[in-house]
Amino acid sequence: MQVIDINTLGVLNVVTGNADVTSFDDLAGRTVYMTGKGTTPEYVMNYLLERAGLTGQVALEFKSEPTEVLSALLADPSAVGVLPEPFKTAAIAKSEGKLSAPVSLTDAWDELAGDTGSRLLTGVTVVRRAFAEEHPEAVAEFLSCHAASVKAVNAAPADWAQAVVDAGIVDNAKIAEKAIPGCMLVCQTGKDMKTALGGYLQVLADADASAVGGKLPADDFYYME
């Protein structure tokens, strides 16, 4: 297999009703509710806390589902949680003004680890190596169409919101419209893809080698046009 592009950056956000939380540093001394114990969300949060100098200053309390995180936030206005898009946008709407999302973990990563060239990622597109070698023109066409699609959707979320509903991703077009900008849709290829993804995989490997299959992929894992 080869990865041909990054299609989604990080979609995790700090959500709270606490007006005192406006930056990642404001998590110091607090409990943060989130999902993903023993998986990438925990590794990402621990890495960001380390980069921010907050290791040992933030207690992570894990829930099994995002709905449980939302329940904790609605029950306690001062509580802080981490939720993914588009669930985050739906949760804020459901809270009727009680909650907001003051911090994107993608922005926090760029600020705290931007010097490494890595990015916080959620999704990539992969292809069978044999197919890529035999049909480079098809891969090029896909990447061109993907880039155009991302550009169109990000430029006009309202025009594409119903398509998101039709695809069964969310059930409300207004929520979809609001969520699209926070879904971090991209089409990142080539050297930029390799640097961003390679750095992210290194963070996961440092946390738990099994998260990347036991070892980092070789250079030929990254498709270069």
C-alpha cells in the first residue's frame, strides 16, 4: 500500500462552557473529559501537553463515547472536554449556547509543534502499490479531482451541506454547513504530505510502536508524483 494524500487534518476540539478556558495553556490544573484511551487521541493529547510544558498538570478522564463526554459538559458548566467534528458542532447546537469550542487541537499542534513540520492528522488516502505503478494517470486524475472537490466544499459549505446529509454523515444540513469548516478537509500531497504525516507517525510511534504497526513505514510508503 501507498499513501497518496492527506485528506483530513485534526478534527478534535476543546469544548467547554467555562469562559476562563480560551487557550490550550488554560487546561492547566483541570480535568479534561475525552474518548480514545490507549489510542491516537490520548497519544495526541499527551504529546501536546508535553510540548506545552503541562505534563502532570492536566488530568485526562476517558469516556467510552462522545455522548458521555457531552453529558459531563452539560452537567457541569465548568467542565472541559475534547470532542471531534462534526459531533462537536452538533453538541454545541444542542447545548443552546451553553458550550463553545475555544481551542482546536490542530491549531494547538501547529503552534506547539509547527517547527517539526508535522501536522495533526485524521485521514489519508491509500492505494495499492501495484495499482499506482500500473495506472499513474488514474492516480493523478483522482488527486486532481480530490483537490478540486476540497476547494469547492471549503469555499461554499452551504452549497454542499445537503450532500453531507445525503451521505448519512449528519442528519441536519444546518449542522453540516457549520461543521464543514472545522472538518479540516485538505488534499496534501508529495513532500509536504511526507513531512506532515511522517512527523505525526513518529509521535504515535514514540507513544506506542504498535500504533504504527510496530515500526515507521519506509520512504516508499509515500507516493511521489
